[in-house]
Amino acid sequence: MYLTRDLTPALRALVARQAGAVSRRQLVVGGLGRHTVERLTSRWRPFGPGVYFVTQAHVALEPTWESRLWAGLLLGEGGSALPPEAGLPCVGGLAAAVQHRLVARAGEGGPDDRRAFWDSDDIDVYVPPGRRVSPVAGYRFVRSVEPSRAAGAQGELTITGVDDTVLDLADLGGPADAVDWVDRACQRRLPTPQRLMEALEARSRARHRARLRALLRDQVEGLTSQLERIYRDQVERPHALPRARRQARDGQQLLDCDYDWLVVELDGRLGHVEAGRWRDRRRDNRHTVRGRPSLRYGWQECTLTPCEVAWEVGGMLRALGWPGHPTPCADCPPDAAAA
């Protein structure tokens, strides 16, 4: 759909691979004369200085998402004939998160997807520090302060690797945003917590470094969400409950907290609405059928009444054979043990 008979076979293949985007420099290097380049580019849709979307005569085509990503890379070259520097330019930020399926573009999420959609028109492109790039609507050209470790072989669309994408996005927002990006990535098992820790330590600068270190240590332990950390820190530890196995595998499922005698599942908002509730009931029923009762708690119980949750879990564990005993914390009511 992007091809035109005026291009050489090699240039046709290049344009097809780049989803219809091409630069003036590529046309010249590909063997076209100046007059031919001027004639062709006058018919094509410009993305910005020296970069075009190839169309056929009398055919109205709109650039695709992939076309815009390729155009960003070509614009990021800034007309330079030099080879890419340490993987630059490359697509980064939220556009890279879309490519890694960390976040969905507006209108592309499934019915059970409660992630925040990215609906911005701006695409971040990382460029070498010394490269001059003209501003173009729809793009942000960011001078990279870290050597880029772009994912993608030569001739492919280059984006920041998933580890660097997560850490780049964590740098952009506040502490809560940083935690959300790391949790989201680890829940999807895109990078491992250990890989993210190594990438974090390799950076000369990182916002929220101490917080992210502690968070990734929790991820290594198996705590994959803020609710799981709250349960550990406000329910389990202060009341001397046994330490659960986190994210323990049970067939094809992962259990939030496995106490051997008892399963405790924690309901964050993501994954526990609409069809997710039906899956939760099936999981609870399956545990009961196998002789392992389960308790389920959400944000409200764990944050507002953690002591009640602790004594309920502790009482159930004792009834099922746990030889220990929960102990009151400083906030427990005086009659907690009796209740």
C-alpha cells in the first residue's frame, strides 16, 4: 500500500519495513536524484523536516501508529549521516510502554482492563546529547542522559528495553507513580525484579532510588502489589502471624498468601472486578473442595481494620492446626484476643 513505481526495489522494501515512513536522506542514499526526490516528496505527507509518509497517487492514507514511531526515529536523526550512537535515537517513555504492553492506548484495552489508558498524542524519542533536532508537533525529543540500551536489532524499530522503560517512567512522576510502574511490570512478569534492580544500580541518576530498592526487595520476596505489602506490614508482622509463602504456585494459579493450612487472597482493584469476581469465586471454591479453606480481603479491611483481619486469620490458623498464637499490636483493642 505504501509502494510507488518511482522507488527502487531496495527503497520499496525499506519503506514497507518502516510502515510508510522515509527520510530524504534515505532516498538520496538509496540512489534517487535530487529532482526525483523533490517530485516524490511534493506528493507525500510530511511528518516534519525531511521525513515523509509515502502514499500512492489518488489514494488517501493515514499514517498508522507504527508509521508515527518510525517517523519519530527518522526525525530524531536530525538529518545526520552518522550511524546511531549507542542505540540512539530510540522510542521511549509511554510510547515504549505501549510497545511492551505495559499500558494500552486509548480504545485498545479489553473489557476487563482497568489500567489507565494512554491517550496522549506525544511520542518521546531519545536522541544523543549533542544532536540538534527541530521541534515537531506530536513528538518530544529528549536528550538521553544515560547510554540507551535499546531493544531491537539493526533495521528494526528501536525502543528502550523494558527495564529502562519502567525506570524512565518511574523518574517522571512522584513516588506513588514509580511504585505503580514497577508493580505493573513485575505483575506482568516482563522484567524480573532482579533485572530491574541491576538496571537501577547501573544508572548514575535515578529519582526515588531508595524507595525503588526497597520495593524491588519486596518483589524478590514475592510481594507484587501495594496491598500485599500493606497486609504484610499491618496485618501479618505486627500480630506475629506465621510468614506466608508469597505468590505460591498451585497448579496453574498463584496464591497471594499460602499458609499451608489456609489460603489468604488479597483483592486489589485490578483483576477483581466484573469477570474477575467470577474467577475469584471459582478459586475460593476450588480451595475449599481441596480441603484448604480461603479467606479474602480487600483494601478497606487491610487499611481500616487490620487488627480484625489479623485476629480472624490467626483464629482460623489455630483452628486448622497452627500451634502458635497471634499477639496484640499497639493498636489492638484490649479484648482483641478474647474476641
